[in-house]
Amino acid sequence: VLQLYAGFTLLLIAAYLFAGAGFVGSLVLAASTASTGGFVGPGQPLADPAVQWVAIFGMLAAGASLVILWRLVTLQWKGVRRSAELIAYLFLLVGGTLLLGWWSEASGLDEWRETLFTLLSAATTTGFPMEAVGSWAAAAPVLLLLAVAVGPMTGSAGGGFQVFRMLGLVKLARRELMRQLHPNLVARIRIGGLVLSEASVGRIVLQQFLFVAVVVGTTGAVAILGPDLATALAAGVHATATAGPIRALDGTLLDPTAWSRPVRLALVPAMLIGRLALYPALVALGTASTGVRDRLRLRRRWVGRKSEGDQ
């Protein structure tokens, strides 16, 4: 994994240098692209079309599973072709780009390139900023919000719910609908060549519940503290998916640094939970809170016994 990640980063540095981003800019952009961090650095290096193309291919690879990247490097084409998650990932990217271009009335190579860049930045949760192309339809920012929520492939550096889990939920919903017609149906959920156990399906459903719960809780906290509901929802989804940039309903970029300190603090728990992975992070929080509670109980008992002894 380290060799693959380091090699990918070095390749991006060379590509950004060739595109004219400069040495420091290439280092920053390569690290941000490989890690889906989205930090740009000083200036506007992404204004150059050549740099944008490097970022597009870099984000496309960064959103793919490390297993897929390793199979590509080692020329294991059979495993790549059979990956149902990779097919779904590419389908979502192509379909999302076409819809976003349609809803923003994109025309010409430059506008379609910026549209693809914007969609990839959202779907891979990289968060490189790009101004809206043309005048967006009302559905365009909703599409980007859904892309952020789904996120890239499982096993990539990106956040979000991730494509494999989404496929599992879709197939689970299909199975339950079939059971309404055929109550005695016995069917296993299969993704590509992998048959999911019922325990794995249960974990996917649990991940969905936890993701939605964190988004709803964060949205409510942010909305109470001032921003409108649409902005609060966008902030909640982006924070939980560790993505950016946050957009208004008309597609314009919002600056979270202009928000009040309580609003920004309300986003911190979601960002930490989303970055650490939902289930382990919430289990750790639950364990820590249980430990603190038990400690406080012991302290109260000790203080109570001491006061009784003094009397």
C-alpha cells in the first residue's frame, strides 16, 4: 500500500510539474489529490486547463479502490473487468457529468472540462474549488450533494458512504421487494463475484443508519445556530463525508470561515467521525463516555463514603 501510494504521489508530482504548476504547487497539489484532501495552496494553480486535466485523472484514480489500482499496476485485467463496484463508480461519474453539464447548459470543451472537474471533485470528496459553469438548474447542487454523500469506491482515500455499500443497499432493497411478491424466496446478495453474508448486509445497514444520523444531527445543530436549512444540510453532508467545497443552491461557493465560531465547532464532530470511519469512531466515543461515566460514579461513591466516615 505504501509503495502504491508513494508511487502514485510521485507520478502526480511529475505530471503537475509538466503541466506548469511549479515545484511547490506540484508538491501541494499532488499530496492533496492523492489523499483527496483538496488543499490548493497559494495562488490559483487550478485555473490552468493543463493542471485541471492532471487533477481530473488524479482524482479519478484517487477515488478508485487501492485493490483496483494494484491490479492495474500488476496487469491483472480480469479482476479489473469483473469489479462491479468499479463499473458502478465509472457509471456514476459519467452519468453525473452528463446530468451536471445538461443542467448547467455547458457548451464547448472548456465548460465540459470544468463540469467534469466539478463532478469529480465532489464524487471523490477531494473538494478542489471550481466556480459554477453557466447558470445552474435547481437540481445541479442537489446532484453534487448526492455525489458527495455516496463518495468514491471502498478502499480509496475518499470519504462518504462509498459505492460498495450503496450497491449493497440497492441489492438489499431489490431482494426485499422480490420477497413481497414471493415470501418464500431465498436469495443471497451478490456484488460481482462476492456473495455477502447476512452479517455483512447488517453492517452495511448499520453504516447507513449511522451516516444518516450524523448528517441529520449535524444539520440540526448548524441550522439552530444560524444558517438556513439548505446551507445546514450541505454543511452536514460535506462535514460527514469530509468533502468540500460547500455550495449554495445557485452553485456559488460558500466560505465556512465567514460563519460564526459555534457553527464551525458544530461541524468538528462530524468531520472527525467521518474521517475516522463511522462505526469505529462511534464505538470509541461510546466506550470513552462509558469509562467517564463509570469513573464519575466511583468518585461519587468514594466521596459519599468519606463524608459518612467523617460524620
